[in-house]
Amino acid sequence: MSKPDINKFIEEIIDSADNARRAAPLPFLLTRVNAKLTRAKDNVWEKAVGFIGRPAIAISGLLMILPSMVMFAGRIPFLYRSN
């Protein structure tokens, strides 16, 4: 790009900000935030699901359960059938 092209490009960028307005949140956002802040403490089930739903816990749980299922699948007669 030559010098006049760069200056033109910069002017276009600056001019594009002329019609910019302040972003406004959606009308129900404040209602949802206030409801979450005033909501009662989480019960035991919500805490348990929140803990199990963490990626580190979920992945490590799957990595422990799946190999054990494969290991014990040979011992359960209805899971595999040899003809």
C-alpha cells in the first residue's frame, strides 16, 4: 500500500466510528442477574451436579469407568457371544 492509500484507509476507519452508539443490554438481563443474586443457596443436588459437571471431574470419571467396563465385559456372558 502506498502512503495515500494508507491515509485513506485510516480516514475510513475513523469515519466508521462516527455513527457508533453505546451498547445497551437486553431488557431482561437485569432481571435475570437480580434473580440469580437473590436466589436461595444451592441445595445438595445442585452442588453435586455442579461438582460432577466440571470438566476435570467428568473426564477423570469417564477415564476410570470406561476401562473398568471393558475389563469386566469379558466376565459377563451376555455382553459377548462367541459363535
